Amino acid sequence: MQGICKRFGPTIALDQVSLNVNAGEVLALIGENGAGKSTLLKVLSGAHRADRGQISIGGKPYQPRGPLDARGAGVAMIYQELNLAPDLSVEDNILLGQAGTGKGLLFRKQQRQKIEEALEAVGLGSLSPTAIVGQQSIATQQLVEVARALISNAKIILFDEPTSSLPQKDVAQLFEIIDRLKKNNIGIVYISHFLEEVRTVADGYSVLRDGRSVGSGRMENVSDSEIISLMVGRDVSELYPNIPHDLGDVRLKIKSMRGQHSPHPIDLSIRAGEIFGIAGLVGSGRTELVRTLFGLDHLSGGQIELDGTRIKGSVKARMRAGLGMLSEDRKREGLAQELPIIENTTMGSLKRYLKFTLLDLDKRDNSAIELMKEVEVKAHSGYQNVAELSGGNQQKVAIARILHQNAKVLIMDEPTKGIDVGTKAEIYRMMGKLAAQGKTILFISSYLPELLSVCDRIGVMARGRLREIREAADWTEDSIMSVATSSDR
Amino acid sequence: MLKKLLWKFGPLFALVAILVFFAVAEKYWGQGQFLSTRNFRVMMNSAALIAVPAFGMTIIIISGGIDLSAGTALTLCGTVLAVMLKNAPTAAPDTFFGDDALAFTLWMFFALVLMTLTGAGCGLINGTIISATKVVPFIVTLGTMTIYLGVGQILSNESTVYAPKENVPEWLNLCYTGRIAENYLIPPINLFGQEIAFKIPSSVIITVILAGMAGILMRQTVFGRNVFAIGSSESTARLCGINAPLTLMAVYTLSGVFVAIGGLLYYADVKNGNPSDGQGKELEIIAAVVLGGGSLSGGRGSIIGTMVGALIITAIRSGCGLLSIPNTYTYIIIGCIIIIAVVVDQLRHGSPEWFFQMISRKTKTS
């Protein structure tokens, strides 16, 4: 790719970006959210058209008019959110949109052998082609997509954050498959936020920042911190800023709280000004714990006390008592994507703007804009829809909302999921500052390094139980994992 | 900038375009009546019949729902009113108060309350079932649509209810000026010996007042903002402590009140109550909302837009009528306009990218 440019209205998404992928090589495309990675991939896969610049594949100029065109030219894209028809069978999904499926008729039998070969190649030899895709695991579905790419004789496969929704063991399997594809002389572009991952899988790297290529080279010649400073444009020596905060009195006291299925009775007390981490595998009951605490899931037993007063009842009552929650599912639950920033920030707590039964909209807008500034949301204006913001900025809007609610206890479920390094550091700093103001923070995360660096204490959950609580300094990644995977009762 | 303005006031521009088109076309091929004040009055009058229940529908659609029962609920309310008028204890007197007038006034008051409760009740039933069972509003109101029709027919004995003319109070006749364009709610004012008549149809006044109330409700109250939040993302609203089930019940009940007022206008227009008149009305009401920029996926819609949408429908109908285009073709034209409006609306809010792609794909295959 040479000098690719792409504009969306006044925003320049891509500015003179160049990219080289060799056959049989994995190129890692690295950049913060909003750096233009996804736009670049969309140009490559024909979903967007470049305004300027040339692309060539194997020496031949390539100008895809649409996804179908791109596939014909040998470019296949595996999106972060999978692109399969869940109710159709594996083979039907693989054949979707394939050339040579007959003139409007499907000849399944003829294709069967090819499909089985492709499934074999991605390590799914045991999967029946007639199995329904929606019933398979996410990892399997992803591999079915890869098989679909193979059957269209793809020369280049683009992976957009393929591991963000995969459990650890499936990641290893995916890397094996990528290795195999490499040996078959397929060029691979791999987007990821996880540097460790990129290091295992990629041969070369290319870093994008603000829509420009800012550096590229061989993986073995570069250190992690060099890549990070390329991404962020400055040194992130302080990824985990150390903001001193003092612990106060016990603020949140949970007494044998139970949910319907999970969690099992939990006892926990957290102090004012404390950052309490909750670790555990997906499905260990972490999310259920905080949802029960916040009143989103049914409380089957036990008590919750905040500053000595018992809290119960609806989400609204708990919010009034001082709980605030950030959802792990930012896209669907955390924010109303099609509503403006202001609306999202003030949602659910508008009463304070009432003036003779009507809302004082100016006052509302001003205080929302104030909060936007405080958490440093980057946007044209407060009236911009949340959907147009990058993941990191969206998360800041969600944080602004909890601040707007004046919460004393901030429950943050995976607040840094899918967010670039620079914004992550900002969020850690914000958490530290809030704790210094005496707020209590419940920090749930799957990413152990951040828990270990940010929290005062960490509790590890497994199978719906809170197994063990220690000072953060007394934990290591290994000891957390061994408790999280323990099966003893 | 101009483009932005054009997008923002899209429905209004569409209305102007349609008015201009019919004004020109009718001038050449018709009798040049389209632009007459009389025709405008008639158009605004019939637009009111659609617009009033459509305000309620707008709120429902913003909340992410739909109400297919609005049409039959509307005629059910009209029928309730007709039955009450038919059974009035005395004929309608000239004044509200006085010895013999009091009984009728009380009866009339009772009739109006009953009619409003019927509409609100229909809405409450919809809202309760939707909130309690989580069945999609389309299916729930598809069911209640038939139920309300059946209830209406029981009430009317499967025929049309006519109230004797002397039982209908004058003010009710005045609520909907209809074809008698000389009657207005605001009496002429005598100014310096000159009589100035405000020839604004009363139905228009009612519509504008209701629009103002609904507009402020949606824009500047906690309830209104919560409805937008729920329509945009119910789970986010829940996370923010908004009681979605209760709000939705209120939304449908409130819409029922608008439907009841629509029923009053309907009665004032046709002067009888026929439950089966309502079949199909709901689609007209929904069409007005959609033409006005409401999104069936929720979170988007406007009261002013809906008013414009109702005017678009009546302008087309009136224009086609004056051009002596048969009804059958008018249906087809309105259908096409609705589809075009939704496509344009999607273009306006989605990225225009897909549109260009669609074109480029077409050029490729051809």
C-alpha cells in the first residue's frame, strides 16, 4: 500500500499511510484506538474506498469496489465481531458469497470435499460441516471464518483484534493456525492491543498514530517500550501512575450476599479511599457479584451496608445511596450509542436540573460539558453522538456519568477493555485521584498487571466464590491464576 | 452548512416540495383550487385527525415500541362517546349551566371522562402486557387491535351508533370544522366596529396546543428524556436507574389519552361511532410519525416532524383528489412516499458510504 489517504468530512482518518506485507509473513498493525487501523483495514478489504494512493497485490494494482471484489482478489478480513450467519450450518456459512457456487444453485456435494479440506487446514477436522454455527464456541466460529477465507484462495488475511473475545487456550490454538497459514505463503495483517501477543505471533510491525505511519520494522529489533512510545507519541514511563491515597473508615460492607446462581455467599468490607481489585476467570462470578451489588441481578440473600446504613431495592435506590457502576459491555449496556454525550452523561439523574417541573437544559448541558472537560473526553462538542467516539473516549463518557451521579462507591467492570495504552494510563490516574478524594473503587479486570499495579487489595474469585483476599503486594500473576483456577471447595 | 440545514428540516422541505408540485400540477390539469384558502383549511383539518393520535404514537416510537391498536382504540373511544350522547338524559341545551342544563353538562362531563379513560385504559393494557411479559410491542398490540375492535362492536351492537342531532352540543360540532368551514372555535372579535374573524379551524388550534404540550413533555421533562434513553438503549437506561417498565406503561397510557382526543375529533368529524372505521387508521398514524423522521428502532422522533408528516399525507391525498386521480393510485403514491422517506432518512443518519457502494456495485454488474 502506498500513500493511502482517506477523509471523512473534515476528519482525516488516514494520511499518507504505507504498508508492506510479504507472503508468508505476519505484520502486526499497532496503534491506539482511533489511530486509523480499522479504517486502513476497511480500505484494504473494500468496505471503504481510499481517496488517494495505490494498493497492489503481487505486483498487480488492486482497487476493491466492495468486499466481494476484495475477496475475489484474494483479500479476506476476519472482523472483531464475527461475520457469520448464526442459524446456518458451517458449510453454508463457508459458501456464503463464494464464487463458483453455481448459477443460483448450490451444489453442496461438489463443495463438500473442498470444505472439509479447509476445515482440516484450520484444525477443525472433527467439526461436521452441517453443524449449526451459532451453537459453536466463539473460537470455533472464528476458525470457520478463517476456513471461509481459505476456500476463496485468500492471499492476504486481515485479523482485526481476533483474540479480544477468546479464552486463553483458544488463543494458543489460533496462533498455531496463523503459523500454519504463514507456511502456506499467505500474508497476514494482525491488529492487536496486546503487545505480548504481537510479540509471539508477528514477524514485522507497523505503527499508526493519528492516521499516519510513524514507524515499522522487524519485531526482533524493537522493544515494547519503543513501540508504546511510537503509539502514544510520548513516553509512557508512567503507565501506572502512583497517586498516594489514604484509607479511611469502612465504607462498603457486604454480609453473606448471594445471587440467584452466583455468587455464593460473599463477605467483604472495603474502606473509603481504597481501590479493591477483583480478579477471576470469565464466568467466575465477578460480574454477577457487582451486578447483584448494584441491583441489576436479583439478590437472594444477605445484606449490603454503605457507611453503616443498609441499602436495598432498585438500582435507583442504590444509586441514591451512593453506588455507581460502569458496565463491562460499553457498546450495548454502558452507553446509549445513538444519543449525544451530554444525554449519556446526565442520563438517569436529571432531577437536579428541574426548575418549576421543567428541565433547565442549559444548566444540564453546561454541567455535562464541565465533566467532559474534567475527564478529558475528546469530541467536537457535547452534542456529538457517542457512537462517533473512539472506545477510550466512550469509556470516559461512561466515567463522567458515574461522577455526575456523585457516587461514593464506583464499581468499574473491565474499565480498560479494548482501550489504547494512552487512555488506559489516564483511567488509572483518574482512579487514583478519585481514591485520593476518598471514593471507594471496585475494580474488576481480567488483565492482571493492571490489577497488581493499581489496587490496594485484590480478591480472587473462582466458581462463584470469593476465594482469597490479600494486599496487592502479596499477590503475583502466578498466585492469582493458581487461586482463580483452583477447584477445591 | 446548507446541506446540514437541508438534512435537519428534511420533512419540512419534502412538504414544501409536495405542495409546490401539486400547486403547479393542479393549476394546469385541475381547476386551480389547490392553493385556495378553503383547500388549505380542509387539508389542515384532516391532518389534525391523523396528527393528534400520532403525537402519542411518536412518544411510543421514540421509546422503541409501536402501537398497532391505535386505530381501533380510537374508534372505540369515538363509539363510547356516541353511545353516551345517544343515551343523554336531555337534549343539548344552549348554555352549560342553568336548571335544565346542569344535568346534561354533568352527563357530558361524565362522557368525556369515560372516553378519556377508555383511551388511557387501552394504552395501559398495552403497556402493562408489554412491560410484564416482555413480548414485543408489535405482537401485543396486534392482539389488542382485534380485541378493541371486538369490544367496540359489542358496544355498538355490530352497527354504527348515531346520536340524535339534538343531543350533540354545539361546542362538540365546533371541535372539528370539517366541511362546514364557517364554524370556528374562536368567535369573531369586534374591533372598532369592524368584525375580524380568526378563520383558524378549531381542530388546528387543538392540534397546535397538544403539539406544544407533547413537545415540551418530550424535550424538557425527566419523563421525556427517560423515554429517549429507553428507546435508544433499554439496558443503558436500566443501568442508569431508570424504571423502564413503569416508564413504558406511562408512555402507552399517555398515548391512549392522545388516542381518546383523536376519537373526539373523529366523532366531531363523522358524527357517528363505527368501531370498524378504525381498521387501517393505525398505519396512517405510524406513517405520519415515520415521515416526520421517527425511527422504528427507537430513540429518535419529533412532535413537530410528526405534524409535518401528517400534513404530507393529507397534502398528497388532497392534491390527488383535486387532480381526479383515483383513490387506488393515491394509495400507491402514499406508499411510495413512505418508503422513499425512510430510505432518505437512513441516508441522513447512517453513513452515506453504503449508498455510494450500492451504486458502485450496480455499475459493476451492469
